[in-house]
Amino acid sequence: MTAELVRGQNHTLPQTRLEIRVSAGSPVVAGATLGDENGVVRGAEWIAHPGSPQLPGLEVSQQAAAGHRLAVDLEALPETVHRVTVLLALPVGVGGPTRFGATAAPFIAVTGLDGTEIATFTLTGLDAESAVSALELYRRQGAWKVRAVGQGYAAGLAEMLADQGLAGAAELAASIQEAVARSLARSVAPPPPRTPEGDRVRQASGPSDPGPAPAAPPQPPAATPVQPAADPGTASVAASAPTPGGPINYAHPRRQHAAPPTPPPTAPPAQPGQAAQPVAGDATGWSMDERLYNQIWGMFEDLARAAAAYRSAVDFAESRMDQELDRSLSDPRNRIGGAGDRAREEARAKRDELTARAREVLDRDLAQLAAEAAVVEPALPAAYAGWDNPVWHAHRIPMELPMALRLGDLHLPERTGLRIPLLVRLPLERGIWVDSGRTASEAAALMDSDRLRRLSMETAVLHAARLLAVYPPGEFSVHVIDPAGSAAGPLAPLVDAGVLAGPPAAGPQGVASVLAHLTRRVDLVQMAVRAGAADSLPPDLDTGEQLLVVNDFPHGFDDRAVTQLRYLADEGPAVGVHLLMVADREDASAYGPVLDPLWRSLLRITPVADSHLADPWVGHAWTYEPPVTPPGSRVLEQVLAAVTAARRAAGR
């Protein structure tokens, strides 16, 4: 039976291999400290945190998230450790809540490896605190217990670590928050929190019982239904129909939800002993596109969790083998003769057995996901599909903004052939940075700099073309800054098709003109938002979404232009101005750390395969594969021609 703990209450732990699950109302940092017999943390090496996520017997997440799973093996801890304290903290400087009183009460469950709950604790009563010692596992007379703590600290991580006796607590707290900021910059943002109507239902799974609300474990996020649409003929600002004093709504302005979610397709009945056949669209949603979107995110999490379980099992098998060898060989009698050899063979055999079992489970999960991917990929709409999907050859410019856009593919080393589409919500919530530097990856380091820069710009052009192709006619404009005119070749498809808002801007004057135009648009829309007066916007203002493509930043940018670009990156997405940068960070090194917030505000992608993106659940390093058109294909030209034709037909 699960023990529901309150502050100060303890409970005996029946096993030593545990999982600690954290569910919070907003992204939090999760870590753990090790304490000696007096509860003192002896040094930074006794703390597991996003910048140093693994210690013997302990592993925490590498990033801030609303859900965490911490792995603990109490038997693998050093003998000098008598206490493990689980800590939570709010990330600093990322725009989220600054105190726990402004979020839902965090919930923590201590479980066995099979998911059976041993003890739970809801951290109620928090207010101004930004860090909290949530619970502790402690050794008492040879046995381990768990105690609910819930001690909050208004001064944050530094105060909490100092309270545990750590020297240099302020410096370590700052480094932890820095590691979190770096992790958030490379993390794929999850979809909005799901609602009961948007729960994903996998056909291979039976019905789930969520249980009491506080005890529900973290679930994969899914899309939230959006508000009813306005007149399809209105522009995006008008369609949002803000109330006086309310914000202009750029989020899916015409998506309907007048009817209940369409039930997912029914899979053919499975044969006895076989898994159910996968079906495209086996997630709930208000349309087929939304069901596919939720299904892909479900596959993404399934693969992340399956790989995490496998890696954890392999690590445990290796750790257990090392412990058994240490115990066996610590006896001098086993160091001579065949006893030591037998002990080593037995330990290795047990390791191999555990690893083989874990691999068998992983292979089963991967096979199911591969079968699902084979069914889902051909069924994807153009916005979600790769350039090699035949759907692009019959593509027509839509009259409704799709839910998301594909930026490429992701895969893990456990099965490189199993690709998960990287989908980002539309309108874009953050800008994109195509890293053209040779230090971006090992593959980039082997390429000629000029070829890499050209490939980076070609990647940006493909993204811009895809955005133009999925927005309704006239509701998306693309501006280009190419200070030295070095990207004329890659930009030729956009220029020749006549889909740009104007010729690519070159030279200091061109850079200043485009930046001034887009900065004015952001300023005017922000003023209209604050005043609740969208109707007062100037008639010459283009209220559609805007994309600014910048090549070779910071070449051609003075200090004023750099400040304007940072302003657009920070303030633009909320009012429909988005940034797509092609840049080598080393080229901007003269600015020093002043541009660090700019890089972190952008989603970094690469023109060649690179393992740098993290998922929002367990923080794996995923290999990103950029989008490419098939060799010899003219799909890009065909799509841009369709954009031009749709604009002419709409009189735009």
C-alpha cells in the first residue's frame, strides 16, 4: 500500500533500487545532494544536478522540465553517504514563475523499478520560495527510510545548498542555473500541456486509469484545443478579435473545435500473442492533422523512454558486476586459484544476462515503433512530411494554418534507422539558428567553410519555402538580409519565384532599412495590444506573419543593428515577427557574452547531421538530420510556383 506522507513523516523503504518521479505545474530543476552521517554535503562532487547529472548510485535529469524521473540505487552509494536529499528549484531567467506559490504544488512519488508506488508527497504551502528540499532518503540502523521534508528557501538554490553545509554554495548554484539555461537552449520545446480531451490513446495499450489527480505520473504532453475561428477572409490580427485590453492572438486563428474530438481510427484486431497493428492517427484530436501531431509526439516520448530504460538497465548491470567483483576479490582467499576466476565469470554472466534481457525489451519496443512509423509517415500532411513524400507534388496552398511544421528528423544510436519527425508548433514560438560554423559538429569540421556556409543557407531556404507553402496566401512574408550578397546562389529559388517581400537587403543601408521596418511593426502591434486597439493599426501595416532570414550575422551589423536584432528575437514571436539566422557563433565572438541571450533564445539546428538536440523528458542527445530534397528533384521549384499562383489567385 502506498504511504501518503505529510511534512516530517517517514516510511521504511522495502527495496534499494528506486525511481523518484516529480510532477510540477511548470518546468523545475531537479537534483539531489549526498550527505554524511551529520547531513553535511562535503563538496560539489556530492551533488547531482543538470551540469553533473550522474553520481555512483544516482542519476538526475539534465534539464528543467515539468516531469522528472530520478534513478537511485542505494546499494551503489559510497559507504560514507547516509542521506540523499532530493531538491527542486525554479530555473532563473527563462521567463517562468519565480516562486513556487505561483505554480501548482509539486508532487513526488517514490516507486520501485516496476512503477509500484512506495510513498508519495505533495509539497503544499509553498509561497515565496524558489527552491525546496523536497524529501530525503536516509540510512538508520542499516535500513533506508524516506522522509517528507518540504523545506523551502526564498533565496533559492544558494541558500539551500549553504544550509546543507556546502562551501561555495553561491558559485555552484550559479553554475547549475547556467547549465539549465544551456540545456533549455538546446531542448526541443514540448507541446502545450494536454487536456483530458487531448489525451493520447495508443492502440497497443489498454485503457488507463489516471487515479487520484495528485498521484498521476507525468504523461506525454499533447496539443490543447484552440479557440473558435473568425471569418476566414480576415487577416491574422483582425481574426484574433481581441477584447479591450486583451492580447492579439496569433495562435491558430481559424482552428475550429465546435464538435467533440474525432475518435481515433480503430486498429484491426490483433492475433493472439501479437501486438495490435499500428494505425495512422491513433491519438485523439479535433482533426486528423491534430491526431497525427499527437501521435508523433507520443512516438517521440515512447522512444525516449524506451532508450532511457535500456541505458539504465545496462548501467545497472555494469555497476552490479563491479560491486560483486569488488566484494568477491576483497577476500584474499579468492585472489588465488580458481575461486577468483569463477567469481569473475559468474559476475560477467549475470551482467550479460541482464543486458540481454534489457536489449530484448528494447528491440520489442523499437520494432513496434518502427512499424508505427512505417504507417504514419505516408499519411502525413505536407506540413509534417519530408520533402521526399509524394504529398508535396500535389500540394495546394492551404486556406488554414496547420498546427505544426517539420524541421527535420531525430534519431538515437540504439536504432538510427528509426526517425522521428521534429515538429514545431505554428506560429513559431522561438526563432531558428542554422549554425554555419565548422565547430558545429564533427561532420562540419571536415567540410570546407564556403561549402558549409552555402549548405547552411540552402537549409534556411528550404525552411522558408516550407513556411511559405503552409500558410494561407498573403499571410506570411519573407524578408532577407544578405549584407555582402554572398547567398545569391542559394536564394535564387526564392528570388526567381518572386515570393520575397523585397529584394535581399545588402550593405549597411539595406540592413538598417529592413530592421527599422520590422522593429516598427513590432512596436506598433505591441502598442495596439497594450491599448486593446487592434483596429487602430496603420492601413499600410502588413498584419500577416513575417520571417526575417539573416545571412552571415554579424557581418554588416553595427551596434544599433545588433540591438534591433536582439529586440526582434525577444519580442517578435509574440506579435508575428520571426527570425531565421544563418550564422557562425565564432564570427560574433567579439561581442563577448552580450549575445549569449540571443543564441539561447533560438532553436539551434545544423546543415549536417549533429547530436545536439535534447528531448523534453529525459534529455537524451538526439541526432538531428536536416531536411533535404531528393537528388534531381524539382519539388522546391514546384512548391514555390504553387505559392506564387495562390497569391495571384488571391490578389495578394
